[in-house]
Amino acid sequence: MKAISIILIVVGIIFGFLSLRSFWSDHAYEKASTTVKASVKSVDIKPMSGKAVASIRRVLYYIRDGVADSTEQNYSKLYTNNNPLPSEEELKSTSLYVRYVPKNRRSETVFPDRVLVSSDEEYEGYYNRAMFGQMFAFILLGLMIRLWRRKNNPHNNNYQNKTSSLSI
């Protein structure tokens, strides 16, 4: 049990270092990147046969470093009779934003080619704090096993019984 708790704590520390690395690279991307408004040039909606899921493909045009550029956004959408698929006009009328790294700031981040499409100008983060939660879970689990082992260790109970019998 002692080895398992040590392994869990070490894995938690490794997750902590990985989370710091991903958080720092995410932060550097946020500082180096810029957001521009994109216009939807075309929309392609393909319902999948036998399923209540549709594949939606949008081609977006935006100005990148003073030159017109385009990117694709592909995603799936669940639909029902009560919640139908949006029409092409509705999908074209939505305002979307593209986040990219300008050429003059590409050396400031480890993701110079990453292009993100979102519905608002704010950057929500790619990784957020997921790995910090994993780090705390593993470290907490390791500490709980160590405390449980210490509480249920028969050697500690025998030592306590011997000392209590001496005092009587």
C-alpha cells in the first residue's frame, strides 16, 4: 500500500508539471494571438442516415495579416423533431470569430499555426484547468491511502496497546 500511495503522489506531481506546461503554453497563445470577425461563405449540412446526427461544414473567410484567408469549421449536431437542424440562412447569419497568431508574433508561442473558431471574441482556453484537477485527485488519493494505511497498521495498534498496558 505504501508503494501504491507513493506512485499516486508521483503521478499527481507529474500531472501537476504537465498542467503547468499546458497552462503556460495556453497563456502564451492567448497573449500572442488576435481575434477577427469572420463571415460564413458556405454551409454544407449532411444528415447521417439512420441517426439523429448531422454533419455541418462551414467555410469561413476572414482577414489575416491584411490578406483574405479562409478556414473550415466541421462539427456534428444532434437534432430531433422538437429541436430541428438550423437552416443554411441561420448558420450563415451567425457571427463567428477566428483567433490566430499574426506573423510578427509567431515566435512568442508554441502553437503558431493554431486557428480557433468561436462564437465570441473571448479566449476560453484550450486546456483550461483540467490537468490541475487530475493532479489534485491523484495526490489526494495517495495521501488518503497513506493515512488509511497508518490508521489500520497492526504495528501501530500493538504499540499503542503495549504503552497503554504499561501505564495501568
